Amino acid sequence: MMTDDTYDDAGELFRTIRNRRGLTIRQVHGNLHKTAVSHFENNGSDIRMTNLMTILKPTYTMPQEFFELIDHTNNRLRALSIKISNAYQQMDTATLTQLADRYANAKKDNPPRYLLKLVIKSFLSDLKHQQPVFSNEEEDYLQDYLLKAGPWFFFEYYVYSNVCFSLSKRVNDRLVQQMIRQYDTFHLSSYDELFFGAFYNLSTKYLQRGDYQEALSMLNLVNMDKLKANVLYMRHHIAFVRLATAILSNKGAKQAREELSLLLKGTKIIDPTLYAVNINWLESLHIDPESLDLERG
């Protein structure tokens, strides 16, 4: 039965979808024998991928949705990423420490778990202001994993976008180029936020260090027009960093102040929480919010 909003059995899930659509087995079986579909639905028997795609088509169910409903691994990754992100934003080192303990015994012979261990370490170290974050061995492992032949999928983008802040410039220069090559060769739209997020994280890293030229170069490596409108928060973040960089580097600072003022006034109306985060960002960068003609409070 269902647990955590997923189905344990693919056949049960397919039967539920077929019944919900009001379709009979005869209407969906295609080249498969009707008994094969019946066995799949009722006994959880194995079914070839091509045959599954065939019987899904008449139900107008996207394969991505079907697999998400039965794939506990992806749901665990999503839940974990949300938990890590929330803990980081709330500066909750206790929760991050608990997560770090959970993955403390992860070894290199299990790359996914080991990489998640390093992701958590990156967040926790940033909150504790620990430098360097990774040992040379850990950094080499991350580099070797991400540079090896083969496309990047969601997991690879997730790992890199969340550890790039903690990597050396030498390694990041290589991995950014690799990520761009992989993205240009093949990607799904669901990778977009993480892809652009990596450039945002890198630009903020250089911005905080006062390296304005490098911060801008990171943002200039990608075309903002490719960032879909539905990834609204990432568009906001990148626009914010670009304008803050222009102010700090005194390159078109006057116009940048005017544009940033308009951006933040709109943000305050739409999302007061994000506005507060932006104000804190300004202050950490030593940009006086009052210089942007913003009302405080």
C-alpha cells in the first residue's frame, strides 16, 4: 500500500491509474497479451520497460510521474535536500550535525552516500566558518567523480551546485566547464534550477571575497534567457547578485542602485521573507539599504 506518498508496487499503481481513467485492460494492452497486464497489476510480476511505456500511453500518464510515484530513492533525495536547505537557511547546526552523523560512515565504494556526506559537510562547515572545508583527498574525489565520462543527471547537478561554494578555484574552473559541456549536450528542464544555482553560488562566493570581476564572469558564462520563468526565485537571486556586484565594483553603480531599489521594492510586496533575506545580504556586503531609498521595517 501507499507510504510517504509513493506506491510500493508498480502493478498496483498502474491498476489504480487505469481504473481512475475508466479504461479496461483491453483498451491498454496493445501488443501485450491481456493476461500479462493482469499479472502485472495483480501479482507485481516484472514487465519490460518498453511494455510499460506501451500500456502507459493510453492512460495519458507521463512516465516521469509514474516513476516518481514508485521511486522511493528520488523522494528521499528530495526530502533530504529540503531538510538540508531549511537547516542551512535557519542556521540550524544541530540538524545538520545529526544529518552528518547519519552519513558519517559512508565510504567511497558507495559514491551516492559518500557524496551526500560531502554535501552536508559543505553546508555545516560554511555555518561554522571552517576553512578549508574539504581535504585534498575529498576534493580530488569530487573532481574525479564529476569529470568522469558520462552525462550529468539530477544527482550530479545537485551535488556540484551544493559543494562548489567549498571547492578551490582550481577545481571549480574545471568543473564549471565540464558542467556547461554536459548541459549543452543533454539536459532535462528539471536540471535548470541546479545548473543556474551553481553559477549563483559561485558568484556569491567571489562577491563575498571582494572578487567582483570573477563574480561577474560566473554570471556571464550563462544566458539568463535560458532560465525559465517558472524558476522565478533563481532569476531573482541572479539579478540581485548582478546588481550588487555592479554597485560594489562601481561599474554602472548609479543605474544598478536604481534597478536594485525597484527589484527590492517589488520583492517586499510579493515576498516579505525573501526581502528580509535580501536586506541581510546587503548589510553583509556593506551596502547601506537606505542608500537605495528603501523603507526599513
